[in-house]
Amino acid sequence: MSFPRLERFVTTAELGSISRAAEKLNIVQPALSQSIKQLEEELGTQLLLRSGKGIELTAEGRVFLEHAYGILSQYRKARENITDMHGKPSGGVSIAMVSSAIDVLTVPVCRALKDQYPLIELDLEEGLVSNIQHGLDAGRYDIVISYAIETARNIAREPLIEEELFLTTKYSGKTTGRYVELHELGDVSRIIPRERDGSGVEVGQTAQNLDLELVTSQFSGAIHPTLKLIEAGMGASLLPWSAVRDGLSDGRLHVEAVRKPGLHQTVHMMHAEHKPVTRATAAVMEVIRQSVRATHKSGEWPGNLLV
């Protein structure tokens, strides 16, 4: 299986057209079609469905596309690592983060890279916990910043910070000046962010241990839609400071600490153990550590620092 053949398949899948892919790759359409046919013969399955409107991926094609991204990424990184062995780290590094982490880390990480490693090209993506960790397993990302859920055995996890979870509600002008106890949340309609693989697991397990039944809203979604629903007074949620700080600063949200017991979740930096860590990836990982320490010290990311 050749790398050019993989690149042709990926380009065709992304563009959804043999003709557009052939034009971009600067080859004739029959040659491109033959290349994809040979790839399908090697794999023993059909990857693309062809019609008058273009092409679309089969179920097998969608699975193989994720692996093709990972294979090509590792090939490019191997070339980059050999090229920059005697110079400054360079090349591309892909990172995916959950919403709350990306809000805190994007600017300090990019600023530090610009100053320290101007030859590194960073591809930064926001995603849901389960999606980005699946992408890490498939080799699509070099680094993931996420709450840790069940991952493959070959994923290395480095804890960065333990965040406290706060009861987050619409700001009403009234403050209690006290904390709330977990058992008081039994009648609160709780909107669960789709990153529930993180905070939802912690909250659910704690409530189960205390034999508490918590009410959940009919709505769920990513962090930003969740915050919009809270601001509209359509429920509450249990969220980390990193997710709510903007809404607190401009008076849209109100938070109260939860006690007896307190609720926490840990943000990890992850990478695939079976993939070589390039000099560029190692440099970015160190910049992330520096940025976590700096944002924690400045109070922008409160919690128990673990890095």
C-alpha cells in the first residue's frame, strides 16, 4: 500500500468528487479511479460509492478514512523528525481540546509557540470528549487535552489540573454567600453538557454512592449551548470555572460551590504511546505545561495544579 495511493483516496473522500480530486492532485481521472480501485482490491472491500452526483464513502470507507489520516500523519511526521534533527523543532502538530480547556489555553499556548518555536505549525481543534479521544486512538491528533474517560491501553495520560465543579445558574442579582450541599440539588433541573463523559461521570458516581437521585433536564448539548440555556433560565448545570468564567465576569451567570461532598474532575494531556513523539510534539507538550502553570498562577484557571 503506497502513501500516494492513500493521499489520493483521502483527497477524493474530502472533496466528494473524482474530477475535483483529479484536478487538485494534477492527475487524469482514469488514473485516479484506477488507484482507488487498487486500494479497494488490497483491502478487499468497497470504499466509495460512485453516482452521477459524485462519490460518497461506504461504512468501510469512513472507518478506513480515519486510519488513513493517522497513517499519513505519521509518515509526514517521520519525515519532519528526520529533517529537523539538527535544527529547531519544526513541522505540524495537531491538538484537540474540550471546550473549557480551549477557552483558557488557546492564547497562552499560541503566544508561547510564536515566541519560542516559530517553525512549528499548530492545528488546534475543539471537540467533545468522546470524539477527540476517538480521534487520538485513530491517530488523527498528536495531543488531546480532555477529561479522562475509558481509553485504549496505549494512551498515555498526564494529569494537568483538578477542577472544582460549581452549581451554575442564571444570574438573578441575588447571592446566597454560601455553598450548596449535593443533596440540595435533588429538585434542580440539571442540564448535562455533552462532555458528560467527564463531569457527568463524576457527578453521577458521587450521587450514586450517596444514594441521591438527581433530576436531569430534557436538554443536553455541548458547553456553549448549555451556557446559553442556563443564561435563559432553562436549568442549571455543574461546570468547572474554566467553562463559566466569561459569563461570571459580565454578570450573566452565578455559581455556588458544592460541598458535602465537593465535586471535581481532572483535565489530562494525552498522547498515543505507540506513536513516536516528534521534537515538535514534545516542544508543544512542554509549552502546554508552561501555560497551565501560568494560567493557574494568574488565577485564570483555578484548581489543584497537578503538572
